[in-house]
Amino acid sequence: MNRRDFLRYTTAGTASLWIGSKLPRWLTNDRPYAATDVLSLTFTDAIKEMVTNNVGQTDATCYFWILKASAAAMDLPAESPGPTIFAFEGDTIALTLTNALSQPHRLAVPSLDKGFPTSGPFTSPTLAPGAANVSFSFTLPAGSAGTYLYYDDLNPPVNRVMGLHGALVVMPAAAKAPPPMPTAPKITPYTNPPPRIQRLFDDLGTAPWFPGLAWEQGGANPICSCGADVPSTPPFRQYIWLLHEASPNLFKMVGDFAGDFSVATFLDLFFNNHIIGGSSVSGPPSGRRGGKGPSASAREYLDDILGLARGPGRGGSGGGPINTPPTDIGFVPEYFTVNGQSGHFSSSNPFQTPHLRVGEPCVVRVLNAGLWSHCMHIHANHVYALRYNPRGEFPPGGPFNAAPEITNPAVVPALVDNLFWVDTWGTHPLDVWDWLVPFIRPPDVPNNKGIGRADLSEPLPVGRKPVPRYGTRKKGNRKVRAATPTGSTTWPPTQELNMAIPPAGTKVGGIPIQVQLSPLCYPMHDHSEPSQAAQGGNYNSGLITGLDFVGDRNTPDPVTGAPVTTFPNAPKTFGPDLNVSVHPAAGPPPPFDEV
């Protein structure tokens, strides 16, 4: 079977659908979901432009297996990972599956099968190559509210890592009709949460250390001091961080095989770099189409697979013209993604990097679909670890955070019913985490009452002088340099928010490079440092997101006196317009429409 003509598309986010009989009333026209009853998924393949791709300069692409999604009159853009599926407990998810690949495939939600063995199956029939329009449905049982990784569990882990995976979010039935004003017990992401989780969500928007909104509560936002309209903050704020790693050379090799690719060879090449001299790979796995046979040397075999051309001026075993990445970097991952995005396309994207105010708590759902462990470090706020499903083995209906390595009293006492409050946590392959980000005031802001607390009636002293040249003002459609405002308060940090570094108007190659320090951007980066680069050397183009502060629900605007403060450059939307039928959930690439 010859390789197909591939879909070719630019970096985008995961497509997002709402599965069920109707949209819940708390989803408004600016939310990134679309209602549907039947979701069609096609196992197919694609070539994707990655974060370092520059048209005409650098060819940075990667071959993937994908789940192409469509529903009713909509046709979602192709992407890996697959669409994020939102549902309620009690909903029936109806799927129509087609296999356009040359291997058998199927779709599974293993944690549901393990946690609710009498309610499934939650694994589809196996689709032979060419099988089309195979119906598969399942009903989400009571108590299943939570976060799940769905994926192709055949030939593990090859099919999953090649891109056939996505996130399933099950909301509790109580979220279908939340009360007009939150009252205890407030709605949590779960049906029967432990007392500590229930207390945490009851405190949001009520306790003095969590002023603002409850998680289930939205809020209107007044016109900001710049005179721009500001969209309302939605209820049930939640974000998906689906982690993955991609190897262009290895994925291309898998795509060149007609049958199931050898798991042992896949793991060997994924984890061990064979780029100099010999290799532990003695020849192609059975099923390879064309090229040198098993008798070829390992070096010849790898050269043939990659189509390498070596000669004088190649810069050793790789190299090439300026701005051309080495073609023989090996088979280890080169790209590290969150929801299929990396670097700026992830961290500056308000669809997956929370852009919220102090007092607007959110839930972040973290799923690791890859083969690397990631040590994710969040700045600005510690997060509460709500639920941990280690390696997909933890039954969803069982106790929360019931992993021996974190609940053994001999290791860390009193963790069975208390919640972790952490800023760094390891995420292993197939792990699923739910985090609560309280969105309290960042602790690096000078504050004389402690982390996240309001200032005393007499604020801390602030330098009153403006800073020349580092402020900005608008001149037509451009921002030009000016003096900053005078310092007034440590919070809101008005002077800093109106500062640009380098000064406005600074250009490189004719392109302005100044960055205004608003919103307040704090990174989420991975302490597994290789994941912070792309193609082995493009730093800050890897697995990063962040927390961006766009204002404060509890501090009056210093100019208008309105009860809610919105900082400059806050995104104007929280998601795509539902009047447009097709949108990826992560939205269009930057720049975004801003206040």
C-alpha cells in the first residue's frame, strides 16, 4: 500500500466538541465547544508543520497518525491529538469509526474499563484496514466525572505515541443546572469528592484568602480604563494540558511500514540515539516496504530510511545549508507539545494558557500521552493536586490520590485526606492529574500581609518617578516610546504594566520586538530540560504553557474606580465563536484580539 497524499496543515490546537443532547446553559457563544450527537473519527495520517517551521527558510515538519473528526455539518481541522470530548455523567457518546491506515486500530478509554468494569465496554471493536462506518457507543456511568485519556491501545505504545490519542472530560451531573448563586456544597469536578476537596471548592469566592468567584460562577466585567469592552468571565473555567513528544524520523519510519511496527525497535530508537557509527538496529522490522533488506548494515539501513545524502561540507554527520536542521539527528524526540502546540504557540494562547484575574480560579487537567516523564513547574501560584490517576491504573471510582508513593504515611504523613499544594510535580507516561489553580495574587508582588492577602490600609511605599523611554503610547496603529506612568501602588503594578522592554520602536530586521509587560506572564515549564527546546537547540520552543494574570476581581480599577481591574492587552475572548462551525479548541495562532 503506497503512502497516501497527506493532509498538510499548520500548528493548531486540539479540536473541542461537546457530546450530549444539548448545550448546558453555562456555555455561551464565546466558548470553544460545539454540540453534536454523533462524532465521526477516521484513523488516518498527516504531515504537520511544527513550531520551528519557517516557510522558505526551515522545513520543520512531522508525520503523524491522527484522528480526523467531523460531526453533523461541521468538519474539524485535522490535528494530533484528537478532539477533546466533553460530556456529562449519564451521556451516551456515539462514535462512527473508519480506518484509513494500513494497520488494525481501535479506540479505548482504559481507565473507564478498569474503574467501571460492569458499565462498559469502553473499548471499540478492532477495525481492520479499510473498515468504515463502524458504530461504537458507551454511556458514562454515575460517579465517572473526571479526566480520561482515550487512545488506540493496540500495538502499545506505538499507535498511541504516533498521535492516536485525546482527552475525555466528564462533568458531574450537577453542572448541568448550577444555581444562580453558588451555595455550599458548591460544585466540584467530581460527583462524590472527599471532604477536603469539597471544602476547597466551598472556600473559593467565600473565604478571605480566596476572594472572587467560585469555580462554578461567572462574572460580568466593566469597561476597562482604556475604554474597551471586556467580555464576561465564564463559569467552570478549565484547561487541558495534553503532553506528547514527536520524532519526525521515527514517525516517518513507522509510516513507511505496512503492518504493525516492532515495539522493541520503536522503543529502542525512541530512547537511544543512533546517529554516529554503528547502531543496535541490525535491520528493518518485518513489513518494510522497499529499500535495503535485513542484510544491509545498520548505518546503510538508517541512511536509506532517512534518505540521507552525505558529502563534503555537510558538517559531520548532519548539517546542511544555513537554517536547515540536520537530517540525521536520530530518532529521539525533537518536538515536545502541549495540545499539539509548542513554545509561543502554546504559552501565548489564551485557549490553553489561562488568562484570568486574581479571584478567577480554574481547573487544569494534565494528561501524559507520550513516553517521557515530565516535571512540570508552575510559577505565580502553587496548585492543589485534586486527583491523580497514575499510569491509568487507578480506578476512577476509588479513593482520590490513592497512589502508594504519595499516600504511604511512612513516607509523608497525613496525605490521605489532605491536598498537596505544590508548584512542581512529576507526570509519568499515561498519568492523569487534575489541578486547581486558585489565581491568588502572585507572591512575588510585594505584599505586607502574606501570600495572596490584601494589603493593609497603608500600602507599601512605591517610587513615584516615571521611567523615561520605557513607557508606551499609541500613535495611530503603532506603539511608540514614552515615559511610564508614575508609580502608585505595588498592586495593581500600574507602572510595570505600562512598561515595554526593550523600549517601544526597537526593531530587528525591520520588525518591532518590544514587549509590554502586560498581562503579567508566568511560565509553566518542564524541569526535564530537553523538552524545552525543539530540534535539539531552539530554546523556549518546547513544552511550555503558563499562567497569565489579566487583572483582579477584588481591586478597584485605579482610573475608573470600577470594582474589577482589567490589565492592558487582556484577550477579548475565552474561546471561538460558536456561530462559526469549525474551530480548533486552542484557537487561531497569535496575535489575538486584545483589550
